[in-house]
Amino acid sequence: MHLFLKKRLANCVVVILAMLSLFSCTHTDVINEVLLESNTKQLVSKKTVIGEIIVGAERTSYYLPMLQNKRVGLVVNQTSMVGNNHLVDVLINNNINVQAIFAPEHGFRGNHDAGEKFSSSIDMKTGVPLVSIYGKNRKPSADVMANLDVVIFDIQDVGVRFYTYISSMHYMMEAAADAEITFIVFDRPNPNGAFVDGPILEPEFTSFVGMHKIPLVHGMTVGELAQMFKGEGWLKTQLKPHKELDLKVVSLNNYQRTLLYSLPVKPSPNLPNDVAINLYPSLGFFEATPISIGRGTEFPFQVIGHNKISIGQFSFMPVSTPGAASTPKLMNKELVGQDLRNSQVRGLDLSFIIQWHKAFTAQNIEFFTRASFMDKLSGTDKLRKAIIAGKTAEEIQLSWQEKLAEFKAVRKPYLLY
């Protein structure tokens, strides 16, 4: 009897373990399905999802076979990491023939100031030629492209139209189309992907800080945007008759756009952390005013201040910071204003620009000192004029809703997540 009970107990344990094993195998899939299919607009913590996000560059088993015996060009910077290794090193170590590295704004290593021009050179570590695609040469020459079979774009974006990496991607897509070669996007998360807000770009305000008919905060990844650029016919190529770009996207795994995502590498010198990235859509407008948003400090895009007009009591001083802001606005002057380092603001918040405009107007001091640049950043002159007219944030944002609804319908076929 005793032996019989022991056998029955052993069989029960086996059954229980089998059931637990089955549950553990299916639990991740069920959780992910529920999250991905949910229509909730609430942000989801990364910890809620079982399974880490896998970025396109980490899916080596998928894309390395495509690159065998190909001459490869890379549009990359300091964010182009595969775990702890840079994509350039990963490809070279896997015997991929990397022929050129195309460096956008801030350079290949991300150590150039915003707007700083730099020349082409050689990467000292790998010996691969570096080709600048920022400044007067935003598109490589036909001779450079003739030596390539594939161009890969792998750069972290932050989901704001005036962040210029998507403009660089656009020009490189055109160059690849003209050269009749393949363009591959290694997709990465959009840290502002949960939001769609701001004015849609109007054609007369097209510039390098806004090239596409999308809202200021578009809620799309670079892979989705690349599909939209091609699908909407926004690429201007020299081919006659017109031939479509051979576009491929290596998508993300375990990603959804409502996911809170902390970037492992700062995407540019003046966006050093999550707070700066979250505030970037709201504080970017101040670049067209006399006000400092912290360039030249340890907390860029996390403070607002001026030396004559102030809202708040926080004191700071911008100083020359090579590689981030060599000659920042109001350099070496003591400024007073707002400390936003603990801000919980996400998406687009117009209250900052409206409050500071009112403070300047009350003192009869010009606020939009670079009005045309403000209009380029906004993609319209309507936002600047509405602020001057005294419209509230709610009134202004309400005026965008019809166009935003239209945009969401247009972008839907291009969404991957």
C-alpha cells in the first residue's frame, strides 16, 4: 500500500510539472497577444511585457544571409548598437563587406554640435571611408553609390518631425532608388510612439527640419516612416522611367507603440536622458526665441531660462560645451527660469511656449526673434500666429484634430505594430 501511494504521488508530480511547463510555454504568447491587440491608449510599462524588445539590428540570423557577397553602405551613429557592440563591428566580424559609412548630423560617433558641419574622412578603428551626409552634401554622389549593392539605415529616432535623422533617411532612400540598389531599415522603438499631435506640415514650410506631410509628433517608427515615404510617393528620384525603391524593413520583436521605452544610448548630445526626450517636442520651439533650454549645461532640454525675463526661480549658466554646444545661447550669463528635470510631461505641451510668450509680451520684448525658423519647426505659420493672438493651448490643439484624424487614416497601411 505504501509503495502504491508513492507511485501515485510521483505520477501526480509529473502531471503537475507538465501542466506548469505547458503554461510557461504559452503564457508569453497570450500576454503579448492581449497587449498587442488592446486598443487602450494608456501607456504600458516595459515590465508588463514578458520578453525584452529585440531591435532590428539584433536580428542577425534574419539579415546576415541577405548581406552575403554584397557591398554594404551604412547610415549609422552612436545608437547603432547590437547589444554591447556597434553594428559596424558586428558586420565586419561576420565578414560582411562594409564599403562606406554615411554620417548624419552629429557625426558617426555622435560628437558634433547640432548644426555643425563636418567633412568626409576615414574611420580610424575600421578603415572604412566616412561620408558626411549633413551640410551641403545631404545625398552622396552617384560615384559613391555605384560601389554599393545595399544601404542599411540603423539610427535611433525620437518621434519628432524636426529631429533631422528622418530627413537624412529620406535623402538616402532617394540616393538608393537612383542607384537602383536595396535600402534596408533596421527598425528601433519610438520613445514618443504613443502620441500623435501637433500641426501637419504645410508644403510651403518644407525644410530639412520638416520634409514630410506628417504631424510634429507622428507616433511612427523609422521603419514605418520609410514605408510611408515610399508608399505616398514622397521620394524624388532621377530614374526615367520611374522605378520603385527596393525597400526592406527588419522589424522589431516584442514591441508596441504604447510601450514605455528608455533608450540605452543617448540619441544626440543634447538629449541625454528620458526626461529630455519626453520634453523635446514641447521645448524645441524655444530654439526660435531668445530663451535658453539648457544647451551648454548638464541638463539640456530640461530647463527654460533667460537673463532678463523669468518664470520660476531656478538659476543656471550655459557654458561652452564642445561636442554638444560650443557657443550656446546666452553663454556665460546667469539665467533664471524653470527646472523641469523631474517633469512628468509627455507628448506635446504648449503651455511652456505660451507662458513665456506672455511674459515677454508683458515687457514689450520680442519673443519670436527667428519667426521663419519657428514656422519651419512648426511646419506652419498658424501656430506662431495663434500664440501671438492669445489662443489657449486647448484652442490651438483643437484646431489640429481634423487633420490629425486624416493623417491617422493615411498612415494606417504602413504601421507594423
